[in-house]
Amino acid sequence: MAKLLLHGVFKRLANPTMVGQHLRQLHMTAAAAQKVAMSKFEPNQYIDYDKMEYNLKIVKDRLNRPLTLSEKVVYGHLDNPKNQDIVRGESYLKLRPDRVAMQDATAQMAMLQFISSGLPRVAVPSTIHCDHLIEAQLGGEKDLARAKDINKEVYNFLKSAGAKYGVGFWKPGSGIIHQIILENYAYPGVLIIGTDSHTPNGGGLGGVCVGVGGADAVDVMADIPWELKCPKVIGVKLTGKLHDWTSPKDVILKVAGILTVKGGTGAIVEYFGEGVDSISCTGMGTICNMGAEIGATTSIFPYNHRMKDYLVATKRSEIANLADSYKHILSADKGAQYDDIIEIDLDKLEPHVNGPFTPDYAHPISKLGEIAKKNDWPLEVKVGLIGSCTNSSYEDMCRSVSIAKQALDHGLKSKGAFTITPGSEQIRATIERDGLTEILSAINGLVLANACGPCIGQWDRQDIKKGEKNTIVTSYNRNFTGRNDANPATHAFVASPELVTALAIAGTLDFNPITDELTGANGEKFKLVPPSGDELPSKGFDPGQDTYQAPPADGTALTVNVDPKSLRLQLLTPFEKWDGKDLTDMVVLIKAKGKCTTDHISAAGKWLKFRGHLDNISNNLLIGAVNYDNDQLNNVKNQLTGEFGAVPDTARHYKAHKVQWVVIGDDNYGEGSSREHAALEPRHLGGRAIIVKSFARIHETNLKKQGMLPLTFVDPADYDKIKSTDKISILGLGTFAPGKPLICEVKHVDGSVDKFNLNHTFNEGQIAWFQAGSALNRMATNRPDQHNSNKPPLPRSDLRTSNSSDELKRADSLYRERRS
């Protein structure tokens, strides 16, 4: 009987469209027999290494070559390994992630989109993490209480939506999403997508963890295969051992200096070599976390004893034992080929400090002082900030404490302000129990809430005025202009926590702790002994307060309410579908000059409160971008009125008058955060195309998902041909096809015309998103209950777009207010 049933299954597998579904069913049974749960919070969801192994056998038979670790994890999650086209840097893979993770700022829009899908429950384990909406002001407890009060409406929405649709909810105060994932959900070989660009942190436990936009998360939660362009693989070979002042952070600071902020685009960075074993599991997480700053799809380390130690310490011994049995699929094959290889000798690696204004401006500590003086950077360190999702492990805190204790022993404290951000409630409770918090507080340290805080601009900084030139040093991952404190004159530098601590105590950027001395309170000079600290707590982790809410088994009877008058939340309605015509005579909203990150396109900080309200948050559209014409921020010429005004006001005016517009941009447009608001806002305010020299991966995908046209100059010099007064047409949309360039027609005010080609990376499925108006529109029309009916697509986004007279009144009112 069993043989007959199995024969029937494989007979059905002859149909390629059914391969993925039946393979998943077969291998879920094998995994269930071993009963190793993916996490303690989902005891009925099992790790399925057998499925990975089965998929990899099919793929290796087809490719007939050794595989890198990255390829093993990615290809092991293919939806259809038998028929999937697999060419690095070319194919679009359809994958089945194991998990979706969302932070609260991006979860609002993701859940609003999922609600719009009409589906009753998420198809894969998913979680929401409340970490982005807590502003650093007075200290952990007070700031948390204030955030719970201010954000009550949003937290209630996320909690109730999670309960109804089967999503786990980590309450405010739980910690930063990436630390929670590492402590509870990541494991060797897992494939996780997260709505935050630093999701790659999970690569420290040997998983492929990728930052995405909310629309991608919705696809996976709706049981639609996730699409990813087949990544190239950059190998980083580590030799030697970490020593003295050199830390895991210095590895990625060095790599960032080599690859720059766009050198990893389209690739997974895979670390290997004997040097790997000298790095702790959380140290590997640090390296993978900041891999986002080089544009990498993600980063990963091979499974080793350091990962096993961490799994055991976080009470996941069963996962460690299972991983031990599958080491052959959790490391690269001998002879695996990389697209590029970087070699770093850890014995010779020097501590680094990167910045200011970009995370790839790398300086060895021995040269920092000289470079700072040459560039007239402020030498006084006003604030030292340690912690964040990048560097808040127990080991990080111990190494920082070892420096702080030496300072206290000599009567010294931090010369400027000093803040500590625990990465999770577990870290906060453990370092408090073990006396680390007391020592850090004693050097003038202020312990902030278990949240992102200043790292993402959630910082009510009061010690300087906006525009005042100053220096801060952080153990964070990103240091774009104005990111931490909204002050464009702040010079932010990134380093390891222990080096940040040393610089804060010295109070000056030109201090080198390896060679320089400090003067104690008694007037005697002394040198700091290199930092040291335990990798894991000898007494085990203290979990602290229970901050997790599991969803009920059945949430169908629950309701999710959104007040129509809310300023924080707004239900979504669909974008209009493409009308079948070329886009003609569009105006240029702004020609952006230089670096234009998602922080420039959709600022964080005070704007985070509007992440669930598309119309309100659209008032920050491109306010941080530099206008090529006048080198000013948020000041562009309205081509209809001739007046200068704010970028979002001008966009609204164009939209009210039914004038479509484009944005012209420079290299690596949209680097940084995964926030899809940077794609939703231009679509909401009437934008149709973004034309640039090159895109960051996540942002390009997000634009496609929202029905925008992300296009690149075939010849980057064509950027110079476009003026802000030009009319832009995109031609050839009637025959829009993968690999076929579109034509840009530029009409100048003097009557002359330029024409040139624009490249794109759309595949057939993505072209269908554009034609439908958005990816979610396409998904809605493909639902069985939408077929053969006259129903419009399910609600999507852009609630306030239909009444053009209302839009005109609104735009005119904004202009009157601006003129007054």
C-alpha cells in the first residue's frame, strides 16, 4: 500500500507545477519524525534538514559542481529545484523561506498590506518586534513608559493584527529584532526574510537572513514563493586570530573599506578559513549585520563549535545536536568557487574607525588622528554610544566594561556623554545581574531602553544645537549624514564598543589606545590594557521579563480596528493599474545629487510615528535629498508655477493637477534601510519612474513591488543631459520585456530633444506587477475568489487619491501656508 501511495506521489511529480508542493509535503513528514522544533515558541514547526539535503542532491546533480555554503542554504530552499533556472547574477530564484520577521515601523505597512490580501492567517512562522518607536531621552524605564503611551494606538494595532493573523508579538522593551532573532529563532541553514536591512545579523548562526521590503514579507506570509535574483558569492578568507584590541567589528570595517557601500550588491558575502574559529558566534553576527552597509544581499559563516556553544547557552541544545548531524550541508564543499575572494590576516588586522558620513570610509586607528586633523574634523568626542543590534552581546559589554573598569581604577570617567543600548531584555537582565551595568553607569553611562534608539535617529539629543559641528563615536552600523541625531553637522564615526569606550574616556578622536597614554586623577600616566571579556555568561543568561505574546490557535473571531480619523494608521486602497500607454511628458520632481539613501528619501527619527499612515509619512518624501540645481535640501522649483517649494508639497501639486513625475538620481540610489516607504511615497504622490546611475538591491525591488519603474542609464553620462526643466517620456512600454531596454526621450526647454536607452532588471512576473499597478494588485487579481468576477482588486494603498479637486485644494493650501 505504501509503495502504491509513493508511486502515485511521484507520478504526480511528473507535472512540474506540482513538484514544489509535493516535495514540501514529503519532507515535512521526515522532519516531523525527528521533532526538533524551530523554536520554543513554535513547538509544532520543525527544522527540515532532510528537505534541504534532498533539494541539494537534485541541484548538485544538475550543476555538477561543488557548492558554496551560501548556495547550499539558498538552493536548499528552492520551491522547485528540479526545474529552477540557476545562474549566479542572472536567474530569478523562487524560494520558500522558513520565517518572516518584522520590526514595528515596517510591520505596520506590511500588516496593512496583508490585511488587504484577504487571507485568514499567515502561512509561515512570523513575528513582530517592537523596537523602532522608542525615543532615547531620559533613560530606559522612563523612555519605555513614554513610548508605550505615545504609541499605544500602533502597538494595539500590531498586537491585535498579530493575534488575528497568527503572528507572534514581541512587546516594546523586548529588544531589537535582530538580537531577538539570534537568541531565539536563527539556526544553521535557516532562510529568514526580515523587514529590516540588518536582518543578515542571523548569518552569525549560519543562516541566510535577508532584509526585504514589506511587500516581500506579505508574499511569503501569503504562501507565495519569494523571488530573489540568484546571488553571486564573494568569499572572505580569514587567516590568523583576533588579538588584543582587534575585534569582530574591525573585520567588517575593513571589508567595508575594501568593497565600499555598493561593492557587495547582488552578492552574498561568505566567510571561511582558519580565522573563523577565533570569532565568537555573536561576533560573527556583528560582521554579518554590518554587511548590509556594503550592499550585500546577506553574509554568512559556516557552522562551527562557536555557534554550537551559543545554541547551548540559549537553551537550544537539540538544534545544536541536529546541526552536528548535518554539518555537510552547513559548510561549503571542498573546491567551491567564489565570484571574488578577499583575504584578511587577522594577525595583522588593526582596529578601525570608519566615517564620517559613510560607513565605508575606513581608517586604521593608527592613522585616524592624522586624517582627522588634515580634514579639520572636530577632535572632541561629544558622545560615545555603545550597543545597538550590531554590538550589544554579552561579550561586547564585557570587553567595554574591562576598559571602563581600568578608567575607574585611575579615577577617570567618560569626558562626554556615554550611552549603553542593551540589545535585548535578556542582555539587559544578564549584564545587570553580573554587575556590568553598574560599572558602565559609573563612568557617566546612561542605560537606554532595549531598542534601536539613537542608531536609527530615535534620540532627543539636547547637548548641541542643530548645525553645530561636533563628533560622536558609536558601535552602530550606519553613519549617514544626520542619521543619529538629525544634525547634518554631526560627524559620526563607527567602531567596536571597546574602542568607543576608550575614545569616550580619552575624549578625543586622535587617541590611539594601543600606543597612547591617559593621565589618571592622581596625575600619573597609564596605558589601557587590551580589552577582555567572557564570550558567554558563566551563570547562564537571565531571560528577564517575559515580553512575548503568542498568537491564539484560531484568531478568526478577533477584530482589528483602524480609526478612519487616525493620524498614525491608514487602511490601504489600490494604486491605479497601468493604462497601456507610454509615460509621456513627465516633469522632473528633483534631480538628486550624490548620495541618496532611504534616509534621504524617507527620513526616520520623528517620522517613524507615521509609518502606518501613508499619506502623512509622504510629507517627508525626499526632504533629505540634495537638489542638483541649487545644492539645497527640500527646495525644488515647481515647473507649473515657477515657485520654489518643499519636495513633497511640489509632488502633491503635480499630482493634484494630474501631472506625472520622475526622479533623477546618482549611484547606489536607495542604499541603507529596507524601508519600503521610500518606494510607497513616490508612488502615492504621483511618481512613475526613478532614473538613476545604479540602485541598491532592496530599494530597486521595493519600487517594482509598488508599480514604479526603477530604470538605470545605459551610459551614466546621460545623467548630465537631464535638466530639472525637461519633460521626460518613457517609450517602449507597449513591448516591455525582460532584457529589452526602454527609451528615454528628453525634451529641453529650447526645443531640442535627446534620446537614449534605459536599462531595467524586470522579469516577466515583475512586468506583470507594473501592469497591474503593484505586486499586491497582481496577487489580489490572481486569488481564486477574484477570478471570473467583476470585483475590483482588494484594497491596497493610496487611500486619498481619487478626488482630484480635494487634492488641488490641499496642494494650494500647502502653497499658501509656505508663502506666508
